[in-house]
Amino acid sequence: MFLFILPEFADSIEVHYFDMEDKANLGLLEFYYLADIDCPFAVAVNGCMSAMINDNIVEFYQYPEGTEHAYRNEGFWTLEDLKAALRNPDLLWTEIVLPLGDEYEGGGE
């Protein structure tokens, strides 16, 4: 999916897909705090799911705003946010700050 919609990065990134419902990936989901929330889609860049973009913390989980799947699980990030993080890895945060537990409401409004 990403190499199709982000062709400028096709020669510079590796994309790995993991089935979030496959128990073999439970350790990875736990590492990113995704095991206990309803999150159908997430992106990690160099092991980071968060970035500081235009003085805002952006978390790459749920679908990006404005994409066809976002009607139900829209996150608070855009493909432009992801492009900025791919172009400048210094923007990446190693801390995972997505809302957990009762704070999580399943995506955008």
C-alpha cells in the first residue's frame, strides 16, 4: 500500500506488513501497545510510531485522515505527516504516546 501511495520512497524504505490478528505477532503488538486496543492499522518508522510535526505530536496509528478506510478508524495524521517523518528522521519520537485503555475511543471523530 505505502509504496503505491508514496512512490518517492520506493527505493529508500522497506515495508513490512504484519497481521494484527495473528497471534505470532503478539509480541510486536505488545511492544507498540497495540495488543489491547482496536487498531486496524499502524505505521512504525525506524521503530517509532510518533513524530513531532509542526510543533504537534503525531501518532501513526489508525488510518490517515482522508483515506478510504478512514471513515471508521481515522487517526489524527496525514500522509503529508508521514512523508515529513520519512524525509527527516530527526522528527521521530521513540516514546509511544498513543492513548491507552479507557482514553482510547477508536480513532477520529
